[in-house]
Amino acid sequence: MPAKIRLARHGRKSRPYYYIVVADSRAPRDGKFIERIGSYNPITNPATIDLDFDRALSWIQKGAQPTDTARSILKSHGVMFKHHLLKGVSKGALTEDQVEEKFQAWLTEKEAQVDSVVKKLDEEKRADAKSRLAAESEVREAMAAELAKKNADLAAESEVEVVEEAPVVAEAPVAEEVPAKVEEPKAEEAPAKEEVPAKVEEPKAEEAPAKEEAPAKVEEPKAEEAPAKEEAPAKVEEPKAEEAKAETTEEPAGEEKKEKE
């Protein structure tokens, strides 16, 4: 039985990756293999293929039969096309230089196709991301507008409450309390001013009886001097009162002398 080029599955559930192997056709799929010539990961976009080109071409020339999936992988990398060109060399239809020239032209064209596919996929991803971003921005703007509306309504309600509460604050008797506090010290100052002249009048009342005890002749000059002496302090007037008392005491002494005679 000829050898086969096929895929051996590995990986966990729903996340497979494959080894490209050369194995006996009688061996199970994931059993023993002769040689591993590459790997294949179908999860990525585009699929990731790692292939040993020379070893795969050698096994194809030896007569190994690839499976359908393995054949498509080999065709995408040019193994089958190179094998076809080398058959033309063996028949004499083509030279090795022509084979190499044709193979390089096919390889550049294939790479261009792969690059275009990759670019297209990248553009689709960017467009998808851009559309998602635009949708998210619209949702955010809508949410921001709704939030601003709610804040405006709350602000309007708070302004209405402040306007309703303002008259209650104005009715408070704040203006009446101010004059009441100012009038209290004025009422206290009034009796203080009345007490000062009362204290000054008391010594004047005491001086009056002292002047009445003196004789009429002595009182006339004192009466004239009284307005000037009232401005002087009480201590200056006391010796004058004592002189008047001395004169009065001297008069009865003279009268006693006359009675003795």
C-alpha cells in the first residue's frame, strides 16, 4: 500500500489544529506516521499553513497520495504545480530554467492574491470596528442628552422650591430686632447722665447753710464772689467756712466782755 499525505488532528474541543504528516494508509488517522512535513491551523483568517516545500515535493515524486484537504494545501503552496512542471522536464518539453521562470511567475501572482485577500480582510475589520465605534458614540450621545435633560429638570425643580421658600424667609422680623437692640444701651445711658449733676449738687447744698450763719455784712461780698467760687473745688471753700465760724465765735466773746464791765 502506498504512503499517504494527510492531516493528524490535535488540540482541544472546538480549537483544533493539524499536523501534515506522511503515514501508512493502513495506520489510523491520529496514529503512527512516517514523517511530519508541516502544520495547518484553520482557526485563523486566513488559515495559517507551515509547510516544508522540498520534503512535500519529494514525497509527491515518490508516489505518496495526498488526501483532498492535503491536496488543496499543497496546491495553494505550489507543490502540485511544481511537480507538473518537472514532469515536462522529464519528457523534454521544458527546460529547468523555463520551469523555474514559470514557477516564480506563478508564485508572485499567488502572493499578490493572498495579499489582496489579507488587505480586504483588514479593511473589513476596520470598517466593522468603525461602525461599532459609531454605534457606541451614538448610544453615548443619547445617554448624555438624556442625563442633561434630567439634570435640567432637577435644576428647574430646585429653582421653583427656592422661589417658594423665599417669601417665608422675608417674613421673619429681622428689621424689628435691630432697633430693639440699639435702644437698650440708650436707655441705660440716660440715668447715668442724671446721676452726674446729682453728685455735683450735693456739696452746693451743704455750702448754703454755712453761708447763712455769717452776718449780713459778711454775706454781701461772699454772695458776689459765689459765682466765681462755685467753679472751684469743694476743698478750697472749706477754709472760708471755718473763717466765718471763727468770726461768729469772736462776737459772743466781745459781748461777754461788755457784760463783765
